[in-house]
Amino acid sequence: MGIFGGSRRQVFKPSPYDTRRRSKGLPRWFTLLVIGILIGGGGVLMLQASYGPKRLTLIESQRLTDELASLSLERQQLQAKVSTLENRLKTAQGQADQSINALEGDLSKLQQRVKPLQDEVSMFLKAITSNVKMDPVGISGASFVQPNNGETLNYHILIVQENDQQPTYDGRIEVTFEGRYPNGKTGAIKALVVPFSVGHYQHLSGELTFPNQFQASRATLRIFQGDSKRALSYRTFSVTQSK
């Protein structure tokens, strides 16, 4: 109370050193933060539900899991088949390599065997064309065999050109046989006409039958070109009588 007996309300002034308890309520800023988080989370959920990808149900999720497991199993099976095929391919390739090596070895052996034969053939060709009159083809040799008292005669004739660089020659060969009949009468028969087409050489062979038991003793061979009537060359050979 003042000196003049008047009353004055005492104003409360907080002190930093006041130890009295304050109110236990949450701060306003914390409450606003929580409300904002809840509103934001709800908005995100609403947007995801409205515009986001569809969520799978439990059955759909299980089905997808089963399909993935099936695909994984198929992939493993395919991988196993691929491995099997690769092994088979490697095995087949190895066998093919062995076969090729074996064939190469056989080819080398054959080449070694063929070389002497080629040399022999070359010598044979030189022999059959030596001392043969070429105009442009020649008769290298001939063989005629007839059994005694037989009507059938077997023949072999070798016609040649000078070398294998000459063009193919088309012509014909005519053979006239001289001999004797069973009654002792002599005669001549043109019993063989053979067309031919010769490169380097050609072998003609066959048999013919004489009439009336004619026994040949000599054969004269003449070569003609195409249908020409002029003989280009001729040679005479004896007929061998066999028993």
C-alpha cells in the first residue's frame, strides 16, 4: 500500500531464473510439422493409387514368381542342350580332322604309287608312237588270232597320233584278210570295217566270223579319213593260228 493509501496491480515479469514448471503441451510448430507430413504422405498415396503402376495382388505376384522360375528352368535346360551340342560338335570336328588326316595320308601314298605308273604310261606312249608313220594317224600294232579250223577271229588294233596335243581325228579302218578255204582254194575277204575317233591313241578290239570256214593267214589294215576312198596309211600283220 502506498503512502496515499491507493492500490496498484503488481505486473508479472518472467525471470530466466524461475524454477517453476511450464505447461506440458506440444509445441505448435511440431504439431504443424506432423500435420504436414500426414497430408503429404496421403497425397503421395492418392497420386500413386490414381496414376502410378498397378499393384500386383498376392495371386498375381505368385503367378509371376512361378513364371520366372519356369523361365529360369527352361534357360538352364537350353543351356544344357547347347553345351551338349557344343560337345558333339567338338567330337565331330575331331573325328573329321582325323578322317582328313587319314585321307591326306592315303592320298600321299596313292600319289607315290601313281608317279611310277605315270612314268610307265609315258614310256609306253613313247614306245607305241616310235617308228610309226603318222599321216596324221598311224597303226602302232595289231594282233589277230584264229583257232585252227575255226571260223571266229579275235583282233586287237592300236591306232595312235603323234602326241596328245593333236586334235581328235575321225576316220575308219578297213581290214582285208588273205587265207585259204578247206578245199585248198585261196582267197581274200574284206571282213572288217571299224570307225574310230582317236585323240592320242585308241584301242580297237572285237571278234568276227568268217564264212565257209575261211582260215586267215594275213591281215592288211588301211586307214581312211571320214568317207574318203583314199587310204592314208596301211600295214600288214600275220594272223596267229591257235589250237
